[in-house]
Amino acid sequence: MKQSFLIFILSLSLTMPCFSAFGETIQGDSPTNPVTTETIKAPELNAEAAILMDATTGEILYEKNSKSKMYPASITKIMTVLLALEKGNLNDTITFSHDAVYSIEPGSAHIAMQEGEQITLEQALYGILLRSANEVANAVGEYVDGSIPAFAQHMTQRAKELGCESTNFLNANGLFDENHYTTAYDMACIARELLKQEAYQKMMSNTYYEIPPTNKQTETRYLHGQHQMLNPKSIYYYEYATGGKTGYTWEALNTLVTFAKKGDTQLIAVVLKCKGAEHYVDSKTLFEYGFSNFQTVKVFSARDYIKTVNVVETYKNKTTTLGSIQVVPKEDVYKTIAANTTLSDLKIDVNCPETIDAPISEGQEIGTITAKTGKDTITTSFVAQSAVAATSEEARLTQEKESKVKLLKTIGTISLGILLSCLIVFAMTRTIGHLKRKRRKRLRTLRRKKYRR
């Protein structure tokens, strides 16, 4: 009976007009599947804005109003978790301030943290991911940057670094503010970056966690996840879903970010401004569309293109080899292609120098490697696997001093050799002269004796 009623409600919602989060009627910007020029029927969604992205390649498989500004609600916390993992340590202790606890709206999501209460960052992140606890998001923001305003600026700046063009964050939890907004595309970019965090990869699929008693609470907190696509007991359970974050406010309606993986293909679905359970239905529709029509394939493995580069240094027109380093492509390269097809006309172009001038820092980009397949070109950089410092001025002066001393020693040795040779020649010359004079004297003496006879 419940399911029949749900289907009726979803059918009814299809006939309702669609409005943006900012009160504008959506016109144009029809659903597309930009990754391919082939004719693949795009799915029909109820969400006002949505996107489906290949998590590995970043390629967009489907979009609907993906760059329209919308209110994110609690999927904002994806950025909060990302910054916490980038800047924090899971074992660090977080102490809840008065503002962190009491600045949230009455009735909004929380786990009853108290002022002065302490938990670890790891426990806090589970409180955010599983229960969307707003006071915990506040405390994490204060832990990272000292205050919520500073943390919000940090969030917005990090979003810009990730290529987000229409995102502005004013808080760590997503509670409504008309100037706190994002887009489906921007949220997919943020979610893709979060997915690179190993700590998050270990946490993302968990649907249950316990926070033991603290300095202020004698009871254990039992946290059950809210994302129904991860819950095997839910009618919205999706076997390939691996993680994500729910969101809801009256202004934003339901928002949802979900990760799913099937085989080697990992996808990110973002849906915004959904009524009822549309966010789960639409997300599953997107994943089924993505897995049915696309696949992620490896173009080449970085370890197959390791190169050795000589590091040299030129000083006063003299070039010296300081050693050699290994360079390797920054990452394995993948491509999203249509399902049941293979890469065509693959060509690899390596542009890597044989020698390079010092100094070299670890991770420095050195040359490029380009893969061409069909009409597509993918380029990534070679990066240095170790550092080679340039000769310092002090070391150079020492080398010059040592070279001068060595030169003087050489000159001295040669001069001494020449002097000794001269002395030997002189001595030999004197000896030979003396012998000659002695011989001549003896001959004269013999002649005189002969004449006397």
C-alpha cells in the first residue's frame, strides 16, 4: 500500500511545474549527456538540477541545470569533511564551544553535544556523515580555522581551487542563508575531491558508528546513517551505492550526493531540490543510466612510462652532471567511453627531456605524456620522484677554494718537478764539464811527458 501511494505521489509530481531554488522558472537547459556524440536517450528526472559525473575522469555523463545556483542544505558538509581531512588529524581532540552548540536552529539535526564536551575528529566526522549533526559541523569548522566565518571563507576559496564557479559558503553545516549557494556541477567537483581522501574511503560506506561516553556524557551515542541508498533494509537501497550525503531544508528541499561503483566504473550523482523521495529515485535512475551506457577504461598505467633524466648545472660556462632522477606520469590515465566499445586508434606521445637543470623539487612537473584516442586527447605531466638541490653559494665558494688549492698544489708540484729537473740537469752538466776538464788536463799532461822524451 505504501509503495502504491509513493508511486502515485511521484507520478503527480511529474506534472508539476519546475522552479529554481531562487524562484525562477527553469527554461531551456534541457538534460544532456555531454560525454558522447552518440545518440543515447537521456533519463527524465524530477530533480530541478542534477549531474552525473565519472568520478575517475571527471567527465560529465548527464546534466540538467547543472550550473544553476541552488541551495545545498546539508550536502554542504561534504566540503566541511574535505577540509577537515586535508587540514586535520583524526586523533585530534575537538572541544565544543558555546557558539558551536547554541548557534544552530532549534529542531535542526544534532547529536546533543554539550558546551565543553570533547570528542576526536574521527568521531566528529562520523557525527556529520551519519547524522548530519549541525553543531558538530560548527565545531569542526572552528577546529580547522578558529571561527565559522574564517572557515566559510576557506570553504569558498577551496571550492574555487577545485574549479567551482558558482559556489559561496557562509557556514559549515548548510543551514539556510540566501547567500549560501552552489550548483550541481560544483558539488560534484567537491565530492570528487573528497573521494580522493583515503580516510574518507574507509568511512564512506559505514552506516553505523558508536561514540563512547565523553567528559560530559555518560551514555554511548549510537549513530545510524540517514542515506537510504546505503541501507540494506530500505526500499531505496541500491547495491552499487558506496557513500554520500543527504541534505534538507524547507528552502532547498531534498538534496543528495551519492557515490556508486560497478566494476571499474565509479560515478557521482548530485540531485538538487527534490520533493519527497525523488532524490533517491532520481539518483538510482542516473546510476542505471550511467552504468548501462558508459564505462571507465584505463588508457595507460603511469608505471609503464618511468623515465630517467640527468640533472645538470651550468656555472661560468661549465656544465656539471649532479646525478639523475626518475620521472613518472602524475597519474594513471583513464577515459570514459560508451559501454561495449573499446579504445580506438590509441597513440601515446612522450615529451620528456633527457637532461634538466637543477634545482629539482620532488613532484615538479617535467615534460608531458599525451594519449590520443579517436578525436580525444588526454595530456598529463611527468613528475620528479626525488629532489636535487642546486649547488649553494657557500658550497660553490668552497668548491672554488678547493679547486684553487688543488690548482696551486698542482702548480707547486709541477714547479718543484721542473726545479728538481733543472738542478739535476745543472748537476749533471757540471759533472760532465768537470769530467771533460779532467780528461783534457790528463791529455795535456800525457802530451808534455811525450815531448820531454
